[in-house]
Amino acid sequence: MTTQHTIGKSIVHSSPPQLYHGPAGAGGMARSFAVSSIPAVLKDDADVNAYLSESGPMSQGANLVVVNIAPRGQSQMHQTVSIEFSICVLGIVKMETEPARFVAVTLPCEAFEIRGTEEMLAEERLEGSGAQKYDGSRL
């Protein structure tokens, strides 16, 4: 999870260790990120506050949940009125802020002022990145 430094630079947010919940011996589930609405409101770290909330965001939002399932264990996942993305990962996932290959889920967010800059958030395409001139959240 990232946020912005007081001078407007993106930084990795410090957050508590993930707390896994679930039946003993079956694995566990932990929330890794949350927003309380779609489009997401990121102003004043609203997404960070939703993530840190013990109860989680309202159902109109989105949660990124990490699920660990023990061998022959059962998932705590259940039918909900929601959109869910599942990615199976083997090995170690390392969060980096440098250019890297990653999996992204794009959701729209409301514009907000970049802390310490008095500038509004805007799409930015880096020269040579090959980024097309369209919104990836509307593919």
C-alpha cells in the first residue's frame, strides 16, 4: 500500500502486520487493502483509514484479501454480492517501488490534491513507457 509524503512523493505506507483470521488448521484470511467507495476516495488517506479499520469498509467499497489455505483445508470464502479477483501465487512476493512486473486491478478514484504540492492528481504517462492514451480502468 502506498501513500504520499508531505512533499507529494509516493512512498510505501507503514502498516501493521497482517492478522490472519480463520478456523484453526485451515489457513487464514487477512485484509491487505481497502477502499470504502467506488470510485475510490484517496484524499486525506481515506483508503489507508479503511484498511486500518477493524471492521473493514462498507460493502460499496473494495477489499484486497489474502487467503492462505492449509493442505486439505477449506476456504472461508463464501457467496457475496461482489466482484472478486483470485490470484494464486507460489513463492515470495516482494513489494518494490522501483519499476517492476506486477499484477494490477484498476478502479476509478476521485481527484484529490497531492499533499504538499497544491496540485491535483492527474494521469501521467512516462515517456517511452508505451502507455496508451486511454483509461486502464475502463478496458
